[in-house]
Amino acid sequence: MDLKDIQNLIKFVAKSGANEVKLEMEDIKITIKTGAGKTETTILHQAPIASTPPTIQSPEVIEPAINAAPPSSDEDSKYVVIKSPIIGTFYRKPSPDKPLFVEVGSSINEGDTVCIIEAMKLFNEIESEVSGKIVKILVDDATPVEFDQPLFLVDPS
């Protein structure tokens, strides 16, 4: 991981609203803490230990207190939630001059692209795992999303 990747990671974490991110790889450990307008980064280089194989842990993210979650009522329990499979920036259309993938009331089929999530300059198409009708869009366009954050409510009937 070079300095530019680390700088991009710091900017992404600050923009996402996460309080803390820890990343450990075989020869580097990075902890990024944000809060009240300041960003603190600790980078610790370690020599790999020859007797044990290196382990890679996925980043640990503490969800911000203002994370948008769908209201849990009996009315919403009949809907299927499409969640974010990755952390990144949520986009409702493939490019600024193209139409939206889906809107409230749109009928979708399993495998249809419902949005794009950008992570580290890679644009990942998110496909629906259910067929139905979009009832609610839970995230604003061009905003950061966390892993497993609800994005859409779908009526499967």
C-alpha cells in the first residue's frame, strides 16, 4: 500500500462519517480515527513473523450515530431490504447524464442493477436478489454507505 492509497483511504473515511477504521495487513497496520473535525492516523510497520503465516483482517468500521436505518414497523416487515454489500459511495445512476436505475414504484427482477457503489475508484453494480416493486429508497444519491446498510425496500408480492 503506497502513500497515495493511504491518503485516499483517509479522505474516504473522513467523508463516510465513520468514527474509526482499523486495517491490518501482513506488513502494515493502519488505524484512522475521526471526530469533531479532526482526523488522526496511526501507521505502524511491522516485520512479518517467519514462524506464522500473515493474516489479513477486513477493516473494522464503527457505524456513525447518524446512520440511516429503515423504521422497524409491522408495515415494513412485509418488505425485503436490499443492503449494501460493501462500503463506498452510493449512486442511483450509471453517470450524471444517464437516467436513474430505479425509482419508487419501479418493478425489478432478480439480477437487475439497482445502483452503483464506488469503492476505491472502482464502480460496483449492485444487483437485486429479489423480484418486486421498489417501495422506498433509503439513501440519498452520492452519499457514503456502510457495509450491510439498508439501501432499498422492495415489495416482493
